[in-house]
Amino acid sequence: MNMVKDGLLRFVNKPVDNIQSSQTLYETLLTVINMDSLFNDKKYREMSYSIAQLIIKNQLEDGGFDIGYNFSFGKNMKKMNDKESTTPEILSIYALIKFYDTYHEEFVIPSIKKGIDWIKNNSYKTNKMCWVIPYAPCSYTQVHITNGISFAVSTLTYYMAVFQDSSVKGICDGMFRYMREELICHNEVGYWNYFEKDLMKDPYYIKIDNYHIAQQLYYHIQANKFYNNADNYETIEYVSNYLKEKLNHSLNVPYIEVKEKKSTDIHTWGYCALLSCSLYWNDRSKTIEIRDYMYKYMWNQTYFYPVIKGNGIIVENEYYPRSDAWILHSMSDYLTIYNNDEEIRELIDIGLDRLKACNYIGAENHVLTYRKILFNNAVALYKKITMRR
């Protein structure tokens, strides 16, 4: 039965070719900046300049960035336009700020300012004295997924620190307050529901996405380097405790949890954020455990398998540039501390060469296709029928 289910899902989730995602670009830029800072090699510097220019070229007129494809992100929710800015893609500006912070090249400043204005123009204060930004403000004006706020506030705090612009301080404080209030806590352990807490009255919106939680935590940790905020500090401690518990139970941290159900496929583009977060915890043994697990089961000496089972069985073996870019960034973060790990440096160089060779364009399995729409509609209809019995 499981084989039939896995085969059906492979058909439904068949990847689409020729996708250039903003995520591929900003994650690769963050990787090569790390590598240049470590090894002072002009090949990384030249790549940094080239990718920064690509990011600027792909910036939309409104100042935001399009992910590069349409996708489902809620009940019958998708982007209303073929190309439109969504909030998580504002990490493109975070990467450009890091580029400016490293190389002090002024050609990126207009793009950075334009992106910061995009955040300001699409953020608003709630009646709880918090600040929020919708996930896809061009299509939906209300917040329903909260992870974009984590990415936006880390970008704002980095901007505020580098450009000494305190005009965004109130927004930053309000966003940190909102993300702290969105935590579901028990003692000093906290996590976010994938959708806003107020939506959890509807069972559809009850979902824990552990990999996005790890990505969010990573950027909250980065923000803490630039700006002190009590709500953010508490958020980091609570969410760190949550992810530590998961990893101490098993390295095979599930991607998705819905009540008692847990997914068994490990999507490596998201899992890798656990490696980056572990560096903050100063737990060398756990960091090395995660590093070794990823190297053993995900890396095939050419690229990273995008989806595996916890025991290393390969679920999807195609090369996805976006997935590799996320993992390479995490590996480069690891290398900033464990910089004598030649195995990982070699791996990163191989991965970067492959990304450059394909011009950061390739297959992507998250694209919303007609197959997925028909499948999702069939599943929804089946659930409706069975609930009536």
C-alpha cells in the first residue's frame, strides 16, 4: 500500500524544468560570501558579484521578488499573478545587504532601499500593537502564514544595523512581539503553527512545519546579532529548546506534523536549517551528528538528493538547484566554524560549480501543476464524502 501511495505522490509531484527561483540566487549568494570571507578566493568574489547583479535584475517593479513559480500556500490559495512578490523572497534583500556589508559596493544600494520600502509599504500594525506583513500581500492582505514575518524582520534588523536607519525600529519591535505571541508554548519549549494561531479553529490550518521553523529560527538568530530585543531573545530560546528535543529524539526530524501524523519524507532543502541552527547551540557533538547524517545520506558526490527517507532510501534523485543552494548555504555556515573540514569545502565547491554551470536554472518539485490541483481537489472531495458518513 505504501508503495502505491509513494508511486502516486511521485507522479503528482513530478518536477517542472527550467525554473530559476529567487531562493536559488539568494541562498547561493550567501554561500559564496561565506566562502570568500573564509578563504579570500577571487572565484567566490566574482561569483558573488555576478549573483548580486542577477538578483537586482530579477527584482520586480514594486521592490519585491517572485519565487519563480506558482505554488499552493493555503486552502485554495495561490498567487493571483504569474509574477508577484511574496514575503519570504525578501531574503533576496538580506543577501544584498550582506553583499554590501562585505564588499561595500554601492551599486546594490538602490535595490536594497527599494526592497526595504516594499516591506514598509506592505506591513501594518495590528490592534495588539504588533506589526505584521502578509505572506503574499499582492494577492491577500491578511496574515495567514507567519514565516514571512520572521524573514522580513531579520532583513529589517540587518538593514537597520548596516545603514544606521532607525526608522524601521518600531516595525522590528512589533514584528518580534508578534512572532513571540504566535508561539505555542509549554514551559520553556515553543514552536509555531505553520498558519496563524487564530486560524487553528479550522482543522485544515493545524500543521507544524519543522523545517520552516528551523529556517525561521536561523534568521531570528541572525537578527539577534544585529539588534537586541527581549521578545526575540525569548523566541530563540524557546524554539531552540523545541528543535533540540526533536533532534535528541531522532535525527530524522519529520518535515510535517499534523496532530499524531508525521511525514516520513525528508526534504533536504529544509532539513539543512537544523545544521545551521545547531551552530548557535554550541553543541559540537550534535552539529557533527547532523553533518555526518547529511553527508552520508543526502550527498552523492555530485549533488544532494532532494528527498530521502530517514534511513537514507532515496525518494527523489533529480538535481534541484534551489534545494542544493539551501544546503550549500548551511554547509558554508558550518564551515565558518569548522573551517578545517576539507570534505565539506570540496563538497561546496562541487555544488557551486554545478549551480553556476546550469545558470541557477533547473527542475523544481514545488510548482503548482494541473496534476497537483486535480489531486488536491480529489483528496478534498474524498474527505468531504467520508466525513458525511
